[in-house]
Amino acid sequence: MQEVKSPKKPIIYYYIIAIAALLLFNLLAIPYMSRAEIEEVDYGTFMKLTEQKKIGQVEVRDNEILFTNKSGDRIYKTGLMDDPDRTQRLYDSGAQFSQEIVEETSPWISILLSWILPLLIFVGIGQYMYKKMLEKAGGGSNSMMFGMGKSNAKVYVKSSSGIKFSDVAGEDEAKENLTEIVEYLHDPKKYTEIGASMPKGILLVGPPGTGKTMLAKAVAGEADVPFFSMSGSEFVEMFVGMGASKVRDLFKQAKEKAPCIVFIDEIDAIGKKRDGQIGGNDEREQTLNQLLTEMDGFEGNNGVIILAATNRPESLDPALLRPGRFDRRVPVELPDLKGREEILKVHARKIKVDENVDFNKIARMASGASGAELANIVNEAALRAVRDNRSCATQQDLEESIEVVIAGYQKKNAILSDKEKKIVSYHEIGHALVAAMQTHSAPVQKITIIPRTSGALGYTMQVEDSDHYLMTKEEMENKIATFTAGRAAEELIFGSITTGASNDIEQATKLARVMIARYGMSDTFDMVAMETVNNQYLGGDSSLSCSADTQTRIDEEVIELVKKQHEKARTILKENEEKLHQLSQFLYEKETITGTEFMSILNS
């Protein structure tokens, strides 16, 4: 009996099986083949091979680096990082830059990838984006796709910036604190023998422009170790978990390059206090939690020092500030008189300066300036010398540059009427005369009625002989009287008042309020603080912490104090009205007079 054969299956059935087999092969076999041909390594290994001169050919792509060993029989791959000295180190190691490093594949695999791979990429990206939107935390190799989750920290290997402690002036106490870190990185055995361990973290706090970042680089320069630099805002990502992944990646690299320094600038961007609200598990909080975990994982002797900088220490989370994470807080304050003079000399080395420049006088005139502002003053002086076709900056250039920083540039086209010019002359001489006739007042340095770009129609500059860290009640009252003296002169001479005293009124009111509400200089409230400073380094914003009735009484005392000093200023000017006329006429004619000229007429 003849066997009955089953009917043949449709041809489409075999096509489906073939495509499924190819897809399965593409998903399973090709990744393993690729993995066997190109070995992926971390960036630290790449840097180590570069230093050992074991790299043959290298190709730097948009988001990765391909390189071979000296014999060329092995190919490696690593992620791309912001490393400004990478090219020079590769040249020094003898590596050859190749246009393309390609691992040959079979023709049928190339054909397969050319039409199947686009479909797989489309589906894969869709699945990846969907998963990333759902998952709560990121990490591992998947989170590194497209560079997301990588720290992208700037790496300064062996302090390529060349900054040393000698380049940082005016911060002797901060440098003394950080010198210990440098000694530890040079000779850790000296500390471990006695059982001591270095602080895991050091927090630099201070106003903007005082040199916190430069100090951190100087530590790396002195210690001659790799320096990883990253801003706190760079950790914050759109997707939840990416910031935490960047923290992991940064600390992983640091451990590989130990001994080294990790510097996080503006750490308050990720280290703010957690509010404790339900559902507050956001990206910033997860990043902070990961940072806390990583800092806890460090051993005291692993050779990795964490430096961070902020000008808002009061906003940081207490868990971040506890010993074991940031063990030491180093204040980087505004420089004193000696510090300002040293900073000016450091920056003056970069320009041509007249040998007769008195840096002590310039430092006294720039009271309260930060290191960044002093650097700007020196640069402004150099620019002024170039504009006036001089070969070097003079004393006058430096003094004028301070006035530019304080009050702005002179307004060449602002022409005051004769009446306005006379009013401004009496106003400014009123300030100077009351200041000179009171004790405990800073000497007058300069008086001008030339308008400035800041809006000031004139100003009186007083310069202290030295820095003062304490002010008596009498000195503060005298300052208020000096602030009110410009308006008092207008009232006395012209019988009317103008808008020119707006800034004087603001300064006098502010000073009177802090005397009563913060410094306890009031018989009514005695030593009770009614005002608290919210931000010590950024503007010193304050808030009253008292009842509405007490606030009313504070306002009354402030008004009474300012009125009393205003009346005192009027009395002084009335008693010296002849000198007021004489000095105002002299200023009206010359527009700018020195403190020496002012005192010469006053004492004549």
C-alpha cells in the first residue's frame, strides 16, 4: 500500500523560520563575537597603559576611544572623558593615531546587520527609554548608554594646571590647614605609624571669589596627584537615578587612580537638607543618598581625599557634615589688609607695574574686596594704562580702577547743570566735613562730583588706616551721622531736599536697624537678638524673629536713632558753615579733590 505524504508547508513558513533563526543569531551570537573581538576597559586602565607606553594605535571617536596593544593583536575600547592633557600624553607614550581601527567581519554578517540592525536599534531604544522612565534608580552598564550616568569629571593628571600654594595669597590659615593633606599624600606612613588617619572629606566655606576652587587645585598641585573636578550641578539629571549613577562612576574612577583628590564645587546643589516630606524621593535626594553611601565606603587610608566648596554651608544636610564624611571645615574668608596686599602683588606680577606703586595704600582703599575683585582691579589698571598709551600701570591707574569697581566708570557725556553741580558739591562736602569733625571716623581720601555709570552723581571716599574687626556704638552712630550729612547740607544751604540722598538713607537705616535688632545697642531691648542672619556669605540676608508689636517698637527706635544723628550732622555743618561754603566752591571748580587738599583748606 502506498504511503500518503503530508502536503508541503507554504514557503512563507520557511521564511519565517529563517528570519527567526537569523534574529536569534543576531541577538545571541553577534554580541558574544563582538565581545570576544573588542575588550572594553575603564578609563583608569587606559590611562595606566598610556603611562606604561603599552599602546600601539589609538583612535579617539565622539563618545569612545579605540586602541590596540603594541603588537596590534588585541583591540580595546573605553568611554570618552573630559581630559585636556590626553592627546599630549598619548604622543609622549609613542602611540600612533589611526584614522580607523576596524575588526573585519564576514560579508554575510555585514549584510545581516545592514537591514536587521536598524530594526533592532529602533526597538531597543524604545524599550530602553520606556524602562528608564519607570525605574527608580539607575546603575550598571545599561545606565551608561549615550553617556548618561557617566560622571564626565574633568581630570587634571598630576596637576597639569601647575597651580601651587605660592599662587594663592591672602589665605594663610586655609593653606596651613590644607598643607597637612599634602604631607599625608606624600608620606602616609608617617601618619599610619602613629595610628592617625586623614580626614575623609574637607569642606571649604566662604564668600564667592575668595579662591576656594584655586586652593583645591593648589592642593593637587603640591601633592602631585590626579585631580578630579566636578560641579555639584553636573550631577543633576532629567531622569531619576542618573545623578546617583554619576556619583558611583566618579568614585569608582577615584579608587582606580588613588592616591588622588576629588573636588566637588558648589556641593550645595546636591547636598541641600532633606525636607522629610512624604514622596520627596526625587532625583536630588537620591544623588545625595548615593554620595553619603560612597563617602561612608571610603577607608581612612585609601589615599582618596574628598574636597568640596560651598558658600551656603547652612543649607547642607547634617548627615553630610557629620564627622566621618566631612571631618574638617576650612573657612576661606575675605582677606585682611595684609592678605589684600599680598594678593595685589601676586596679580601685579602678571602685568607691568610702575616701581613706585604703593600696594599698601591700594589694599587699604580696597577694604572688603575678595581675591577675585582684587584680580579684577589689577586687570582694570592694566587696561587703563593701555588706553592712555602708557607702558606700565601706575598708582593712579590702580586707584582709579578701585573707583571703577566701587562706583563704575566715569560718564563722559553726563553734563550737570550749574545748579545741580552746586547741589552735589555741597552734598559731598557735607559728608566729608561731618566725617572729619567727628572722632573715630576714617580719613577722607577723595571727593568727586563726576557722575559714574552706577548712577552716583558724586561720592566721598574714606579709607581706614588699618582693618577694624570691632566697632563701638559711638563709631556706628558717627557713621549714621556721616550718611545723613549730605541731605543736611542741602537743607542748610538750599532750604530744600533732592533725591540724591537715596543711597545714604538706605545705608543709614540699615546700620541703625542692625544696631538695635542684632547688636543689642538699645536700652529698650538690651542684649536680646531680634534679627538673625540667614545667609552669612551671600548678601547676609536677615529676618526678624519677634512679635508684630516688638517690630513696631524696633521701627520707632530706628527712626529715633536716625533723626538724632541727622540733627547732629546739621549742628556740625551749621557750626562750620564758612568752611562748608569754601570747600564746596573749591570742589565745584576742580570737580575732584584729594583728602590732602580737603584737610589743608579745612585746617587753614
